[in-house]
Amino acid sequence: MERNVKFDLMKGGGIILMVIGHCALPHAFSRVIFAFHMPLFFIISGYLYKERPIMDIIRRNTKKVLVPYIVTGGIVWCILSITKEDYDWGISILMANGSLPVLHYKDYAVGPLWFLMCYFVSAIFFFFLLRMKSEVWRIVMLGGGFLLAMGWRHYFNLLPFDILNAIPSIGFMYLGYKINNPSVCEVLFRNKVSLVIGYSIAILCCLCGEVSMASMIYRFLFLQFIGALYCCFIIYKICPDTQLSFGAKCFSFIGRNSLALVCIHSVDYLTGITESIMRGSMKNGEFTLMLETVLKILFVVAGYIVIRQIPLLRSIYGISVSLKKAFNK
């Protein structure tokens, strides 16, 4: 099946927004970015979902997601073992949460790496959700599971392997899975009333909602799912159908290597490399923000170049398309 260019472009934009979102942005801007930039990946994953045996899903995602998670975690562990005394990174690797405190030590969170473990667990849960033939029971399980996860987070804090984050992530995957149905797509995106309601919810969530998948913050609860879906639909409509321009090729290339770039950015985010470089910079807000953004992007580019030169890492992170080949298409 021919690769969908729009989805690569959307994922490329999502990765760039992830990096920018981890800079010192004004709260109003970060709130808009966080409303949809990580849900986008799960919605696309659900849309592209293909029925496979459960063991096939586990094998594929172990190689594609779990191994890069463990290897990146090991790299971070080695760096932090040198720069921080008595740093037990093993706890964080096991718990795999993004920014919530682990055993009351916030430094033990895994930052952007939460996405990989969350995706791995979500894919398994999603398989079993689709085994349920009743649409009503699927929705009941999704809604009840989401509320249960939020309650567990409030009263008991965490579960290992980012299980709590995986539960709402399945909701985003299911939205993507359902809009692959032409009749559902017709109702949601070609009906004027539905579009007005959906866009209104999206605007409300972007302006007033607080969303952070890593921290399990969903201020408007179920409305955040609808808001994220329509934000993604807007982005989908904006993206071109072909890669004619240089900019589109850049976004597509980033999207195709999104998992590897998440891992590279995670090393920077967790070890504070770019923050250390910036300590002597000017304290001008706008200048500092631009410098931080540029340095974080340069770190990702440098990390990609290094991985490309090492066959073992290239295999682990699934980097197969060279820059020259990608831009000559």
C-alpha cells in the first residue's frame, strides 16, 4: 500500500511541536500545542491500525518501540550516573512515566520517553479492546477505564510500564480507528453542524483546556478527545497531498523518523545538555527562547547524524531512509 504523505507531514509537525513545547514558551502557546501534538500520534496510529495476531503485535513493537526505549534509557542512565550522584535511573525505566514524580522523586521521570512505553502498552490493550464485538461495551470500557485511571492517579499515584497513560491513549487510538470508517467520517467531518460543534470544542480546549498526556492532565475530560481530533483534522486539511516543496519534504522526513527523533530529543531533555550550554546566555526572554529552540533542534540533527554513522544504532532506531534519497523523491 502506498505511504500516506499527509500522515508523515502531520507526524513531522508533531515532532517539531514537541521540541518547541519543551522550551520555555509562554503558557498560552504551550497550552495550544499540548492540546493535540501528542494525541495526534495515537490518532494516526489508530487510523492506520491493521488486524494482526497479538504475538505479531508484541514482536513488531518490541523491535520498533521497546528496544529503542531500553537502549535510550540506558544511554541516559550512563550520562546521569556520571553527572548525578546516587542516581537510580532503573526505577524510572520500570515506571516509564513522563513527568509525574516517581516515588516522590521528580528527577526520576523519563520525560518524552514515556511515549514509547505508552505506545507499546496501548497497542496491546487496543488489540483486546477490538476483540469486543459490542460497540457499546467498547465505549463503556474506554470511558470507565479513563475515569478509573484518573481516579487511580489522584489517590494512588502510579502503575508500572506507564499503564495509566496508556488507558487514555487507547481512547485517541479508537477515535483514529473509527474515522477510518467512511460513514463515521461523513458524520464527523462532512456535516456542517458536526464541524461547527467540533471546531468550537477544539478552540475551547486550545484556549482554556489544560492537557498533558505525560502528566495525565485533562481539564475538560472527554471534551479534550474531541478537541484533539478536530485539531488533527484541521492539520490534515492543511497538509498538501504531495511533497513538491522542500519544506514538505523536510516535514515528511521528520515524520518518517519520528520515533528515533523522540529518543534523541529525550536524551537532551533528560540530561539537560542544551540547558547547560545556555547558562551563560543573555536573559532576554525572546532571545533565550529562540536560542533554546535552535539548540534543541541542532541536538536532534546531530544525534541523527551520529546514529546514521553507526550500523547497530541505525538498526535499533529503524533509520533506513537517507537524507539524499528522501529529498530526491
